[in-house]
Amino acid sequence: MVTPETTTPQPTTPRPASATVLVRQGGERIEVFMVRRHVRSEFVPDVYVFPGGSIHEADRHTEQTPNLCAPVQPPESTGPTALGAGFRVAALRELFEEAGVLLARRGGQPLTIGDADVVRFAAARDALNSKTATLGEIAQREGVTLATDALLHWAHWITPAAWPKRFDTHFFLAEMPANQVAAHDALETTAGAWVTPEDALARSETGESPLVFATSTSCGRLRGWQTTPRLGRASRG
């Protein structure tokens, strides 16, 4: 009698992805912006995460198109998140889609979204979510340079091999620009909130606002920060 050989399922190949830890100066401590994933999400439903998602081919194309992205300085200009791989534009796109914040510059100055611009940028955000426009096309139309240099590499996480859906995610730190408002998209996410890392961890422990491991670890690293100027130094530490 021949016994059939048992085979071990091969792990799912992780998808390249990006996420952004958006920070701002709170009262005595910094705050981070988080969104709560929809309860029907295929991946980590109903938990708080930093805005992020998979890299699209259009993200790579945007990074490879001259004059659309700000040059990235060493040591950020080398390694897997150097311009061309798509990680940085994906981080900016997902941040705009899920939080409504667009890190870009016009005429060398940080992009301001004033009252007269709200409707236009809301339509651009909708176009991204519906995949009828790319971030590169929006940047060209608005005459802005994407602030890819404002993203400071923070962490690299790969979903465990046993998970059916996996991501190879690079996390970036970025400071919240003035004259913009962060708000969740009400599509993939059901809530958005500014919270101190300490409060985020405390709420997770009680089950009020659950966090995944990568998010809670990032909050742990940010615990105790009082001002955002430490951001650049700590991201490389």
C-alpha cells in the first residue's frame, strides 16, 4: 500500500505595501493619526491602524517620472525605499486616500488646502479611491511636487507566514502639515482619531481600540515623545 505524501502549504507571497505614521504636536506630547478598518475588511478588520496599503504599478511609475517627486537625501535615498520602487508614493497616496492629507509642495512651500480648494481636493481623493486617477496625474494637474523626501523610514514589517493574506510593509514617519485637516475616508475605514501613543496603547489594553502588533510596537517606540523635532533623529536611531 502506497501512502500519499503529505505536502506542506507554501506561504503566501507578501505584497509590497506602505504605511504612514502621521504625527503632530499635541498638548504636552505628540499625537498620531489612526484610522479604524471596516469590520468587513479582509485584512485585520475592525482594528486601528496607520493609513496604508499595497503598492500599485502607478506608484512606481510616478516615482520614475521626472519632476513629480522631491529628491530623497541620504540615507533615505538608498535601500528598498529609494525612489523608483513605489513605496514612498504609495505611502503618500494611501495617506491622502484614507486620511485626506496630501504631503506636497507648490512653489517650494508646503501645500495648503484652503476653503476654495476643499471641493477640488475632495474630488481628487474620490478619484484615487475609485481608481480613476493616479496620484501622479493629480500632482501634475495641481502643479505640485510630491513630498517624498518628507517621509522618514521608520520600520519594516512582514506579515507572519501562516497568515493567508500577507504584506511586506515599510512604515514612514511624517509630520502633519499646517492648513490641512485629517479625516477618515468612510469607505475602507469607519473612524479616524488623533491620539497620543500612550492613550492608544492604554485603549488597546482595555479592548476599547484594538491595535495590531506592528501598530502597538510603533506606539511603544513613540511613547514619551514630547515634541515632533525628534522625529528625524529617532527615525534613524
